[in-house]
Amino acid sequence: MTAAQPNNPLHGITLEAVVVRLAEHYGWDGLARKININCFKSDPSVKSSLKFLRKTPWAREQVESLYVFTFAPRGGAQ
């Protein structure tokens, strides 16, 4: 069953797309400064990052939170 999730900014976005967009925006060095995990510091790649993040829920949560903070539209006065 798939239901619409209008309040979930990550709905329909793959983990790979999240990692790629963050890496393009911050660069691997900037990403490693934002989130201190080795997959961003030591020989970083999308493939190695995905492998680690899929097995490590706390790291995935940090990456997804950074994505939402960086790219999700914020409500404001119009």
C-alpha cells in the first residue's frame, strides 16, 4: 500500500539521490565536516557511502536530516 506523504520531504527520494546531491552541494570534504563518518573522509564514493549508510541507521538519519535542512523548502510568511 502506498499512501501520499505530503509532509515527508524525503518521500520518493532514494538514498542514492540524497548522497549524490549532498556530495555535489558540499563536496566530500564539506560533507565529512558536517557529518563525521569515515565513508565521507577516507576514499569517499557514492557506492561505499550507500553500503555504510544502509547498515548504520544513526548515520543515515544524520545524512537525511542534513538533506532536509539543506534542500527542503521552508515555510515562511508570504
